[in-house]
Amino acid sequence: MLARVPAIDVPFLDLTDIATLAGETCRVAALGFTGKGAVHPAQVAAIHAASAPPAEEVARAERIVAAVRASQGSANVVDGRMVNAPC
């Protein structure tokens, strides 16, 4: 999303194949898509679940936010890596 323009994937039209919908959503998320269209509310939960970040990634992000807030502008190291904002 370098240009800050979201890339939304087309809807999956088979309303009965939620497993394939979830797999397709994972694949397009890996390609950089930021969303996926749905044609029926029954698809929304599968799309959300398949495109959500892994729990480990969320936990790391929470550790980074906590470190930045606590540092008051000084250097930040989380999990052995620098996480400061670029200058």
C-alpha cells in the first residue's frame, strides 16, 4: 500500500464453499490486498478470520507500542531489534 490506495479483491461468488473463500482470502492478503468484497453476510466472518494478523504479530505490535510509550522519545529495542520510527 505504498501509494496509500487500498487494494480490494473481488468477491468470491460461491456462497456454500467457505473453506475455499478462506483460502483465497489468505492468498490475496499475502499478495498485498487489504480487503475482499463479499456478496453475502455469511462470508464476512470467514473473510475477517482469514485476513486477521496472527496472534504473535498482534502481541509483538502491542509490545512495540508499550515500549515507545514508555521510552519518552529514547531508543527502543523490542525482542532484540530496534523499532524506532524512521527519521
